[in-house]
Amino acid sequence: MTLLLLAAVFAVAVVFSMLGLGGGILYIPILIQAGLSMHTAVPTGLAIMLVMSLTAAFVYHTNSLIDWKLLLIMEPASIIGALIGSYFSSLFPEKALYIFFAVSMTVAAVMGMFPQKIIHPLAPKSNFPGIFHLKNKEDHYSINIWIAAPVSMLAGFVSSIVGLGGGFLKVPLMTIVFGVPVRIAAATSSAMIVMTATSGFLGHAAVGHVDLKLVALLSVVVFFGALVGTRILVKADKKFLSAALVVLQLTIAVWMFYKAL
């Protein structure tokens, strides 16, 4: 089982590093199937997702795609939510966490079915207090802190509870509501995941949910998997991969509901 676990985690790291995703939607089910409890699988998934996100964020930063001002506006609330969720995660029964994970996957899949570029941004353009007007190269967009803060806190809370990075809520928020270009939203989300995953992991560590030896071993595997994924020369069909990801998310959601019930 150990070799199968390492092989599966390595494969996910390779594929998801090519997609620019954290891989949390697969890491948690794989760890659970390997025999870990949900309370142990979540912080382990957060730790190895942190390694993935660090790699992606470094690449995005070298290409000047991360909007650090946007990150500073949204991420503090997400960190607070992640710390709260991880610290009190032991209060949630394991079956409740399965259902929570399944619901999160369903929401992510539904959002992935709709092309975000065709939806007009809803962020106000006025100088109302709490509205931040940002610019990244030739792109202009506005962030409403009164919307961004609670949604970011919820994303951080959910991510630390079920082991996701929070991007499934933050990216649609940035692109659909605030009009942030997809490439900037994805890049900035990768940097956000580094902070959110770190906060969630530390919260779990504080209450003793972390198997440090397992985390260290899988982090090394994920690191090398990410290196391989970023160096693959074959260009994958992104539309096909996006559609496959939606199907995968729905499949995992059904599996999680089944485990819970």
C-alpha cells in the first residue's frame, strides 16, 4: 500500500502541476483510501499541496502574473478562516467532513461547467469605501472588500476543514465578481494557497493531527512530481483536461457522499 500511495501521489503531482492546480481534490481521497482518517488526511493533503503551490507560485512570479496587492487585500481573511477551521476541525464528526468535502467538490464542478469569461464583472467602479481599484499591466479591475473578506474567510475555513486550497471559491470570486483576468486570478490564487495551506496545516499541527514522517516523505515525492510536470514538453489539450476535471470532481463527490452514508 505504501508504494501504491507514493506512486499515486507522484502521478497527481505530475498531472496537476501541468494544470496549475494544487491537487487537493485527489490527495485527500487517495490518502483516505490508503487508510488514513479524515482528520489525518486533511493536514497531510494541505502540507503536500503547499509544496505544489510553492512551485507554481514561483513560476507565476517569474512571469509577473501574481497581483500581490490583490493577495494582500483578500488573503488575511482567508488565513483567519483557515486557522479557525483547522483548530476546531476535531469538533466535526468524520462523516460530516466527508459530506462537507463532497459539497465542496460539487460546487467546484458546477463552477467549472460555466465559462467565466462571458460573465460581466459585478464589482462597483465607484470610490465607495472598501473598493480598491487595481491594475496589472494593461488590465484594470476593482475589488470590493465587503464581498472579498467574508468569501475569503469562508474559503479559508472550508480549505482547512476538508484539505482544499480554497481556489475553488477564490478564483470564481475574482474572475466573475471582480473582473480579474483568469490568468492573473489563477496565478494569485496559487500564491494565496501557499498562505492558506500553511495556516491550515499549522492549525492542525497545534492540535496533534499531523504525522510528520508521512508529511515529509510525501512532500519529497510531490516536489519531484512537480519538477517532472513542469518540464513535460508535450502540450496537453486544456479543454479536454478541464472537462475531465469536472467529471472527476463529480465522481469524487458521489464517492464521498457514499462513504458518509
